[in-house]
Amino acid sequence: MDPDIDVKRDPETVDSSRGELAFAGGLMVVGLLVNAGSTLMHPTGAEDDHRTIFLEYAASGTWVAVHLGQFVGVLLALSGLLVLYRAMRAGGRSLLLGHLAAAATVATAAIWAVLQGLDGVGLKLAVDAWVGASGPERSVRFANAETVRWLEWGFQSYFRVLLGVTFALYGAAILAGRVVAGWLGWTAVFASLCSTAMGVDVGYSGLASGLQDALALPFLVGALVFAVGVLTTGVRQRGGNPGRA
């Protein structure tokens, strides 16, 4: 935080807020790492070449486990954002922005659950049924798998847009209230722009595009820097003067 900001609050409330900051950052860091590790085991290929990529999906023996890992990882990270909201609320600043950020976090978690259900279970069953079919039924099964895939596109697009809105609201709340350093607010805004742009692009281009490839790493780095910054702030403040915010 900015060293010149001095907020006089009850010492127990201050200490609780700092503990929540550390917990929030820890949840986000662990969640992002779990999601990244799970994603590394995800089958890759030409995502929009459905006949080729569906064969890879059908051959995957770890598909469901990988998507469960992604599911848990993102939920942990979003839980960290909700804990960050509690810390901001304890700070007594930017309450309206904080409320909106928390609501957006819950909405993002809900659409993420639907997305992972479609991708991690529905799509796998659909491609398995296509591979196991024969004769005229095979074309019907392929069409079914494509329908599930297109539903995945839609939820993926809106998930990324909602995630971008969530980061933008947290960034604005941080910049307005300065519960943590202002540069972390700008980092959240940067992650927001990356996520929103990818979400819009999915709606137009599907899951494979040069823009998404270019923005995926910057988004991950921005989100991870934000998470580590919140964690470090909480840890350092807990070891500092309890009269400083």
C-alpha cells in the first residue's frame, strides 16, 4: 500500500483485514497454479478442426480428471477474490464497487460451473459416442458432439467476459479505496482487458485464434502478479505496525 495512507480503525479489525488479504492472495495463487497445472495435461491440437480434435479427446483417459482440476483451481481463485472483497469491506472504502465485484465473482463462478460441466463431461460423452458409432448413426453423433462444442464456445465466451468484468471491478475498487497498493488495481485492470478481449474473440472466432494465443500468457501473468501482490501485501502488513493500513 501507499505508505502515506493512514486509516484509524479498531486494531482487531485491522489485523483481521490483513489476515484476509494474505488468505485471499494464497487462495488465488494456489487456484491459478492448480488450473495451470491441469491445463498442461489437456489434449491440444487444432481446436476448431472438430474431426481431428474430437479423436484426441476421445482417446484421452484423463479428460474428466483434468477438467475437475481446472474446475477446482478456478473456484479457489474466485474464492480468493471473495475473501479480498471481505478485506475491502473491513476497510470501509469503495463499498459499492466491492459489492458489485463480489456479485460479478459469484456470476463468474456459476457460468464456470456450467462451462466445465459441458466441456468436462458432456463433450467427452458426445465424442465417445461418435467414435463408437457406425453407419448413419455416426454422422448424427458427430453433429451432436459439434452442438455441445458450440455450446461450450458460448459459455467460454461469456465466462471470459464476466471474468474480465470481475477483475475490472476489483481493480476500480482498489484504485478508489487503496486497501492494497494502487499498482495492483492497474494489474487487475490489465488482466480484465486481456480476458474480455479473449471472450469477445471466442464469440467470433471459436477457441483457436491468433489473438487468444497472444493474450493467454499476458492474462495469466497479470492474474498471477495480482494474486502474489495481494498475498505479499497481507503477509507484510501482518508483520508491520497494526496502526497502519
